[in-house]
Amino acid sequence: MMMLATPGVAVDVYLKSYQASYALYRGDLNVAKSQISLDKSDHYWRWSQSSKPIGIYSLFSDNNLYAETDLLLVDNQYKIYKILLKDEGDKSRYEKARFNWNNQQIDIEYKDKKHIEIIRGSIYDSLSIHLLTAQMLKHNLQESVFDFYRRGRLVKSHLKRSGKSKLEINKKLVNVFVFEQSSVGSSSKIKFYYDPDRPLLPIKIERTKPGKKSTTMLLQSVKWK
């Protein structure tokens, strides 16, 4: 078993801009539409994700979730520079984290409170984890242990390749690799499905939690730039 536990991996994954649209399901019901994009801006790369309820669900929720993660190239490694999360329908759901790699600390604003987290190793979040999976595929790594940024805190997380599968996307079967993530202090499990030829683009993301309906994002279309 090979483990990835170093502060980063030398840059050998080619980043390419894209904009992808997804259908978001809760259980079997399509409740929202989502977008994930990766773009180059000045000296950094930005991953962003948005989600908005559709149909009858838009009558009961005005949540417009938005998240972005900026990556900088530092010492030949892509590292998180800034994380921003907000919700136009709920102003209390504002969150910002700025990473200072020289001082090895993160300045965090979460739920109107500010605090500092110390950087002790590699860190990924819900968007930059797609870079980690691409690196694992590139180096044929089976498992990775790292710090995961979630809700203003760093938690120890574990990502493993759990096999291969086939998905039907727009009436076309796609061969995919499956990754499964678990984190300390959370009963949720997250599965990521990737086309090995496009490892930075998640084809499907599935979150499961005991006693709860699963939440699934399924790719509908993508535009490469």
C-alpha cells in the first residue's frame, strides 16, 4: 500500500479550465442544479461551486450556495490560498479562510467568529480534493491521509481508491474510477467518480450518512476552455 502523507506533490497534473453543470438529487428527487468550474485568474487557479434549488423546491428554499477555493503555486506545489463560502439566502452562512504558508497558519472567519488554525501538513477541501485524486491517479496511489478543511476546522481525513465502475451519462456509458472519503468526527461517507482521462472533473459525487437520504451530484454537461 502506498500512502501520500507529504505536505504536497510536485506539480505534474496539468490544470485545464472547464465549466460543468450537474443535477443534484436528494434521494431519488432532483432538488437543485449545481455548477463546478475551474478557471485561471492572474497568478492563481480558482475552483468554484454553486447550487440553487429548482422547481417546487425553490418555493420552500432561497438557499443559493456558493463556494470558491483559490490555489497558488508555491515551491512547485499547488496549495490553497483562500477559501470562501456564502449563501445569498442565509447571511449567517458566511465563511472565509486565508492560508499563510510562510507562517504555517490559517486565519479563519466562521459564524462571525475569528480564530487561527496551525498548518501541520497537506490540506485539501471539498473542491481541491479533485486535485488530490488526480495526483493519486497519476502516481498510482491507493490511499491518502491528509488534513481536510471543513466548517472552520481541520480534521484528519482518509481517501482511498475503492474500485472501478460504469456510469451512464447522457445515454453513454463511461468507465470511471471510484474514490471514497471518510473524516474523523463525521459519519458521512463521500464517493467521487472520475473518468481517468479527465481526472480533475468529477462525474458523480455521492454523500451518504446513516439514517439520512443520500445526496448526489450527477454530471449533465461540461465545457472545456
